[in-house]
Amino acid sequence: MSEQDTLAVQIRELEEKTKKLIVANKLDEAVALLMPHHPKVLWNVGEQFLNVGDLAHAFVCWRKAVILIPDDQYLHIRLIRALSDADKRADALAVAKNFKMSVPGVDRSDLTTEEKMLYCITENIAIVSPEGVAGLVRLTDHVARYNIPGAFVECGVYKGGGVAIMMHALMQRGQSDREFHLFDTFAGMPVPGERDVYADGRSAHEEWAQKLRPDGNSGWVVSTLDDTRRFIKRTGYPPPQGSLR
Ligand SMILES: C[S@@+](CC[C@H](N)C(=O)[O-])C[C@H]1O[C@@H](n2cnc3c(N)ncnc32)[C@H](O)[C@@H]1O
């Protein structure tokens, strides 16, 4: 057996032992078992519980894993999103509160708990940086706080991640009757012109052409109308919520 195979067997055994301890409610023993190896095994065990639909034990593993590995951005994002998907919003906020989102060279210590949570639950859906999320939340807060009338309009909505951030922020402030009018091609980026270039001079047309699908449709940030509707529906923002065009 190769060294790699031996290691894989050892990890599988470790995972099995950990699983049994978690089911027997012996979290401390599971942690003691894992510490000489790597606490990330606890996360993997949580994934295995999730795969068989045992969300309660998955959360036991994941909550402890983020405490044991406080600097792992991915684990925090994944746990906050899973808690939010399971409608455990207060728990998601509690994890977000302790999530140190700053990375070397980028200080994000002024992000609020709400902003961190909204970044986590829209990551991979919105093309928005943590700073962008903070901007959207703060603008929405301003509009809600001062009762500025009118609908929200977004041109280039993609999957609706940015919209979801604004909808969540409105709902958090007890407002869910504001209309949203959302525009996109719902077929990806249209053909860039000559003047569409990056700051470093690279042509956008080149990138667009590289991503072109064999059927001739754009393959660059494509979300269909149905997919965007589905993502936005997940926010729970009550319909009618304006229009998608
Ligand atoms: C970078 S994505 C936008 C990200 C989005 N705002 C979010 O919150 O994640 C750009 C979007 O703009 C759309 N788009 C670009 N040019 C457009 C045009 N001329 N008309 C309509 N939609 C356009 C694309 O289809 C794509 O979905």
C-alpha cells in the first residue's frame, strides 16, 4: 500500500471514530482524539453527517471546527450559509459576530455582523466583494432609515446576489414592500466593443471570445431568468417584488 493510501485509511478510521463519539454526545473526546492530527477532520465528519441528512450532528461538528480553526475563512462562510439555509438566522449571526474576516493586508474589522453574514450567504452568488456588501447594506440602511420613497433598480443583476443583500437588509429593518426592478440580458455579457478594455489594456472582447459557448451564446457571467428568480425567491422577500426584465 502506498504512503498516500495508508494515510487515507488512517483518516477514514479517524473519521469513523469521531463520528461514533459525536453521535454518543462525546464532543470533548472527539476533539481530544483529533487534536494530535488535524481538527479539520471534524469538519469532514460534519460533511458526512450532512450527506446523510443529519444536520443536527453536522452543526455540532462545524461549530466546534470553526472554534478550533478560527482563521479558516472557508469554514466560517460555509457554516454561516448552512445555518442561514436552515433558517437558524440568530445562530448564523452569532457565528458571523466572531468571524474575523480580515485577511493579510486587508483590514475588514469595521464590517458589521450583518454585513459579514450577508457576504457569507451570498458568496458565489453575488459578484460583490465584502466591501461591496458593506456598501450595499449601508446604502439600503440610509434609504430605509430616512424613509426615502421609490423602487430599487439594478441594471446587470446576474444571479441576484446584490439584490438579495439589499432585500435581506430591508427585511432586517422591518421593510418588505419596496419594489425591485431588475434588468439583465439573462444570457450573459453582450459582445464588448473596441472601447471595452481593462485598466491594464487587455481587451474585453478577447475574454468574451474565449468564453463563447459552442452554440454561439455568451459564456461570461450567465444566469438565466429562471435561475435568477430562484435565487431571489430564496431570500423570502415577499412577492410581488417588482419585475425582472
Ligand atoms: C458582473 S455581473 C453583475 C453582478 C451582480 N450585480 C451581482 O450582484 O452579483 C454583470 C451582469 O451585467 C449583465 N449585463 C452586461 N451588459 C448588459 C447589457 N448591455 N444589458 C443588460 N445586461 C447586461 C450581464 O449579463 C451580467 O449578468
